Amino acid sequence: MEAAPLQISRMEGQSSGSVEEKTPKGIPGPGDSESMPASKKAKTGMEAGTNSNLAAGSADATNCRKRTIWNPKVVEHLRVCQGVSLLRCEEGGLCTRNMIPGKATYNGYITYVQDEDGTVVEYRPWNTFRSPLAAAIARAPEDIFVAPGFRVLYLGDGEGAIATVSHISDIIGTRGVVYEVESCLQNAAKLVNMAARRANVTPILEDARHPENYQAAILRKVDVVYCDMSYISEDEQVAILSKNVSLYLKDGGFFLLTYEAGDRNSSLYERRKRLHTALEAEKLFVIKDICLEPLILNAGLLFGVYRNASLI
């Protein structure tokens, strides 16, 4: 697979200006639920905040009832040449095309956009103020760090990790797989439940500090290793990333690492400099260093490539 950055281009026929979102027939537009009579709301399923056609075809009716129609102003419809389709919205967020239409995930919000061929496509909002990966894509839209068919190893835990993994799942599609290493037992059940709905998500309930413990779960080398553990020291981050990369990342594969300034005595620049030095010692070469401000304060994301010393 080519190691060159993946390029984003606008959809054919669209200018660099704003894109008007047309609400397809049968899909409620902004304010429709306010002006619609109660009897019609009940008939269409909007009183529960859903589209009845989707709810009727879903095996998980409870999940559908919790889903909320969201109608953002679409500023730009971005398409990556490898097949990734993203929306950039007026609120500053991104949206990924829902891999399992009719199924909401962590926040329950969805939006509908009419594709070029007239089909209605379902998207899920991705919070760029909370997800470092979403913020990095928003800040550097000429690059995207995962693509359809990619094999991704995600190292992180917590609520934010589950949200990020669900959007990676959307992007890589049915031909890809994302392994999430989760050590927080509190979130393990949520991860397993999400994996039950998303066939391309493989939960690994282990400690990322000991990657040798989950070799049986990852039988082939991955394309990307993403270390999303900015709350620990840079030495520990690099050690965890390096161990997992040496076991699971293919030569020429990509790594991602998020980082924060940390305490008041350490600036973002100082931590970045220390990380660069430590990563290069492990044959992890940084291609791009993206500052996530103003979306996420005192935070950044490193994007780089791995060269196996034994093959050089």
C-alpha cells in the first residue's frame, strides 16, 4: 500500500464555497417537528425523534427511538480519492457516513444528505472539540489517516475512545478492521456491545503496556497504530507505542500519537520536542505534527511512518 498521504478533493461540480443541504423527500427538515400536528408526528415516528421507516426496519427499536434527527448546515462535502466521504458542517464538526444505517451509536444524533445519484445517505456527527483524530482531520483536511480496507490498532480507553473507534469503523468499512485495546473494565461492556453491532470492530480487553498478551487476536500486520493516551507521560507513551508497533505494524505503516502540554511547567512545544527525539530513537519518523488548537487546547497529534530497522 502506498505510504503517501491520502488527498482530499471536493466533489465534482462543487465550488469552494458553501454547499446547500437539500432535505430529501420523506426526511424531516429543520423545524418540521415543531410545525407538524401531533397526529402526523405519531404517524411518522417523529415524536420519538426518529424516522419511522428506519425504525420499522431496525431490530433494535429502543435504539431507534433514542435517535435524534439533526439537520446541520453543510459547509463542504469532502470526498477522499480512496472512497472516504466526510461532511464539514457549519458548527465546525465533521460527519462520517454511517456504516450501519438505522443504528445510532454513542450520542444518538444522525443527519441525512442526498447523494449525487439521489440516494439518501445517513451520516453521524463527529465532535472535533473532543476527538483528537477528528480535530486533526479538520485542521489538516489535505491528509486523512485511515482509509477503506485499513487495519487499525487503537490504543486508548474511556468514553472518548469508544466514540473515536466507531468513526474509524465508519471510515474503514466492511473490508477493514479496527482492534481496540481496552483496559478500563467500566467501558469494556460498552465496547463489546458496539462490536456486536459493528463487525469490523474487534475488542481486546488487555493492557496496552503488554502487547505480547494479545498476539493471538491480531494475526496479520496492521496499517496504522494509533496511541491515544495523552494523559500519561511521554516516556510511557513512546514505550507503549514502540512495543505495539514492533509487534503489529507493517514496515512502511503509519502511526498516530496524541499529546498534551501536561502540567503548567511544560509547554506544548517542549513536550513535542521530547516526543520527536524519543520516537526517532525507535525508528518512528514523524511526517506531520498537527497543533489541534483552537479545537482542543494545549494538544497536538503526530503522524508518522515506521521503518523496520531489520529490513533497512
